[in-house]
Amino acid sequence: MENLEQVTPETLQRVAELRQLVQKASYAYYVLDDPIMEDAVYDQLYHELLDLETRYPELITPDSPTQRVGERPASQFTSVRHNIPLYSLENAFGNEDLAKWQDRWRRVAPDVTEFDYVCELKIDGSSIALTYENGVLVRGATRGDGITGEEITQNVKTIRSIPLRLNLKNPPPLVEVRGEAFLPLASFEAINQEREKAGESLFANPRNAAAGTLRQLDSKIVARRKLDFFAYTLHLPATDTPTRAITEDGQLNLLADAEANLNPEFATTSNPELPAPQSQWDVLQTLQRLGFRVNPEGAPCPSLQAVQDYCDRWSTERTQLPYMTDGVVVKVNSLALQHRLGFTQKFPRWAIALKYPAEEAPTIVERISVNVGRTGAVTPLAEMRPVQLAGTTVSRATLHNRDRIAELDIRVGDTVIIRKAGEIIPEVVRVLYELRPTGTQPFQMPSHCPECGQPLEKPEDEAVTRCINTSCPAILRRSLEHWASRDALDINGLGEKWVVQLVDQGLVQSVADLYDLTTAQLLTLERMGQKSAEKLVQAIAASKQQPWSRVLYGLGIRHVGSVNAQILTDRFPSVEAISQATIADIAAVSGIGDIIAQAVHHWFQTPANQELIQRLQATGLQFVGEAKPTAIDPTSQPLSGKTFVITGTLPNLKRDQAKALIQQAGGKVTDSVSKKTDYLVAGSEAGSKLEKAQTLNVPILSEADLLQLLESNEG
């Protein structure tokens, strides 16, 4: 139903003012790193805007600051074709390679005697392409193979350093910007800490983490991970003639000759706000004016010697940066010369990436331990004398498996060389056998699990040794942490310290046991208070409303991450459907290969897992996906025409879940109580909305009343 309240001119003006204020504050904070207002003031303005847009949804625009995070996860990514290809760069590994590169491009333009360069740090992230139509962001896409990529617009919108609208009063019809999405080190480390607690494999480096984050189907997860962005390429249209940048099928509309966009002669020059850049340095300054963040360490270099000095400097100083960089990109500065030099089949002739030498350091192995993961994988770890490497203190490194240990013949007491070559997780490169102390013994992988004492197995087709005891305390702890993690059942408050105690005291022997826990049982845990126990019981109960895709991910099936879980539940909308599917049925799903199919099929055919599913179904967990939307006559729905307001904390449902139930039944949910409100759904700690509803004689419903109302209107 549409909002019946009339939008006043004052409301329109206030919404416009709020958008401008919030956008200006976001730009100052995320791009300029120079805040212009207190966080509390920003939050107040943002929520005022959000409240007005909630009351008047017709005022919402795609470039509003409130539209950075989408309401619903995407079901899949769409392949899109890039207007202009995203080329990769040729690599150089030292000053000699740089000199050879300069000789090569000068042979293409032998008459050029005056030239200079621009150096930019090569950020360790994922390249993305942004398309702006009449100044508004309409598409974000991954690099892909350079010709086609995946459309990730909703995820791109969550990156605060990417403007939703260009900072222009009269923008050209089409602007394309390329740059690097990346994870700052602080964000990367926080993500890995969460994954470690959940028993998930760690991201090896920020680049992998950024790429994986951009391909999340749920933009809320992307927003939580706090990606950042540096822009470095700008393409302007070949004409000022208005046109649509995106066609009806989601593809880019090629403006004139797409390659002409690379030629400054054809770039728009009639717009006084946006004079055509003449150099790469101009491009970077222009991008800043448009509202983008560019890397502040970029610099013009008048000669190859200056380039070499720049590269030498950052080879050592890069460890002081709050993000990872794996080299320096060197570009011919003149755009006219860039256009003349053109491209090879793979690379631009006018740019090259100089890679840093890998950073290595010696240390001594003090102990070799083993760690049991969620899937039972037993991973050996070298615990070493702490050493500084790439700006961090390193005291342990994974040895992967017993085959790697045998290959290195690594022993306690050995002096080893460890390396970080763009990797956050260090690796042991080699053993300095000449420094080995006398009397050292070869390391033997344990034959029995260090946690449960059961025999370990090494499958013939795997390098990993595994504990196959489903009752192993280590596997159980990791499984519980994974089940409760944000991307799975999202059980707030069920952290590592409680999981350890629940397992050690025998209160929980499988994830199904969580749903039988009582407040009294939780109070037996050390440092558990009454209120915390009650909240944890409520959080566990609320997790029953999580969708089928999250439940499947939470089961912890090997190779099934959150993205694959979403893909599988789209194809198999119930646990019965996926349980009855053959390996061929599962492997036929786009994006799911034979290895994943075999793992999924084996999991659901295992009797112990079938028993677990039955127990979880009995608790009320969701093992059926959402029905595909179909055309429904709104007037035939049970709550059609009814307006609800939700306030306070409900015992089991989250507010979004209650809202979704009402909307699915045809009702409308608003934020403020008025004479037009039909029902107020009130939980604990309800405030002024409850008082106003009582004053206006609006019927008050509890969560149980709401569910009863929904049930009584079914059919």
C-alpha cells in the first residue's frame, strides 16, 4: 500500500538537506580522512533521513546514503560485459626490468624525447569497474577475465569511499571509474579472528579476503567487513549527447567507439566542471574532485631514476602502511602518449607493475604442535621464536600436512627461513640444515587425536590427516562456534568461552543440544549471570527463524561456504530435496562441481547426520526455503490494509523477521504510531510508542498474539 500521508514541501527540502549533509560528512570522513562532525551528530542526521524515507518511501533515490546496504541477499551474480576491457599489467622484478620496459615503449615512439611518469602503490585487493549514469552509480562489476565480469552493484554500494553520486552539478551522461577494492589490515585481522573462532579456514591474505567479500550474496555481510577503495582510472564519454548507460538486459550501452574513451582527444571538454585530463596525474586529481579516494602516496616522477628511487623507498616503508601493497604501478604520465603506445594482446605498453622482493627472516623452531579443525583436519604448526616480518610479529606458521613436513624434514631446534610474499599467513621456505643442532629427531605426526585419543586416518586421495570421531571435543567446539557464527545461525552471545564450558561440562554434545539448554543449566557455567543466561536462551530460540541457506551453511559440510549454501538452497528448496538428490543432480547446479557434490551427498547419506537433521527439525529450525514470489492479489491477503508498528525487544523474533511475516501476509509496517495504526506489536523495554498507542487506543499485541493472528488468518 502507498503512504497516504501527503509529502509537504518542507519534508522534500529537509530530505534534500539531510542527504547533502550526510554525503558531505561521509566524504570528509571516508575519503578525506578529515571528519567535519561528531559521530553522534552524523548518526542523528542519518537516522532522521532514514526515518523520513521509511515514512515516505517514494522519496528514496538510488544515490541516497541510506541505500548502501540492500534489504535482501542476491540469489546469484549476473555476468556483464565491460565497456572497455580491464587489462592486466606486465610484471617487473627489478630495476633492470624497468629499464628494458622503457626501451621497449620508446621503440614504439622513437621521436618522443620529453616524457615523465606517475608512480602509484599497487594495492593488494580486487579490481572493480564502476559505471555512473548522469552522475549516479548504476553498476559495479568485478574485473573477471577483463572482458566480462560479475555485476556486484549492491556490494559496491556498501563501500563508504565510493560515492553513490558524483560531486558534479551537471555530470556527463556516462562516466566509468576503475580502482581497487581492498581490506585494511585492521579489518582483515578482525575477519580472520571471527573465522578462527568459528572454526573456519583463515583467509591467507587481504586480496583473497577482499575478493571473497565482494562475491558475498548478502550485502549486509559485505558492509560488516568494511572494504575500502582507491580509484585510479577515469573514462569519460566520447560525446555529451545524453544516452542510457545500462540497457534493459543489464549490459553497458557502448557510447560511440568504446576505445575512443581512452583517447583524450575524444573526452568531454564542454563541461567546465570536468575539464578533460591531459595526464595520469590530472586523472588522479579529477577523481578526488569527483568524490573518490585516491591513494595519497602516488607521486609524479620526472625520470626513470626517480621511479627507481620511489620503488626502493616503498619496498622498505610499505610495512608502515595500514593496508597491503605488493608492488608499484609505473605509468607514462601523458594520456596522449598512452593512447599512441596502445596495447599488446595482454598488457598496456605504457604501464608496468614492479613487484617487491619477498620479505624473509630467520628464526628457530621451538615446538611443533597440531591443531584439530572443525572438519577433523589435523594441521601441524611450527611454533617459533618471535620475529618481526612485514610489520608484524610472527611466532607460528602452518606446515600444512605431514607430506610438507617430510619434504622439509623440519625438526624442533631447526633454524628456518620464513617468508611473507604478500601473504599474511607466513610460510616456512627452507630449513638451514647446516645450523641444525645435534641430536634432533624427525617429527612424527601423531597416530591418535591429541584431543580425543581416537586413531587418526589419512584418506588415500588427501594430503590431510583427519580425526573421524564425530564426538571429538575439538571438532564439537569448532562446529558449535561455526553454527553460532554471523554468516550461519548468528546466535548472539554464544562465544568461544561459553562453547568451551558447554562441551567440557557435557551439556552439549551436538548443535541440536543447544536448543534443549535451559537458563538453569547455563547458570552452572563459570561467570554466567542470570540476565546473560536468559538472553542466550532467547538468542538460541531466535535462531530457529534463520533461513534454510544459513542452516545449510551452519551444518559445516566440507567445501560448502555461505555462497555455495545459497546456491544449493536456491536449487534444492528443502532438506528433503537435497537429501534425495544424486551426486549428478548436485553437480549439475551452476557453480557446484563434482568435489562439492560428493561432499554434500556423502554428508546427507551419513546416518549420524540424518539423525541430527531429524533432531534439528524437531526443534523448529527452517529446512525449507522461501517460496518464489508469485503474483498475488493484495486484497486477498489476510492482513491487507492493516498497518503495524513494532517496538521493544521480542522474545524470539528479531524485528526484521516480525516485519517480514507481517508483510508476507499483506500488512504494512511503519516506524511511528498514529491514528492510522491498526496494531502495535510490543516487546520488552517498549517506550514512548507504547504510551502513544495506549493514548490513541491502538490495540497492543505481544509476539504470541501476532503469531496467533497470522495463524488464524491462514487459509
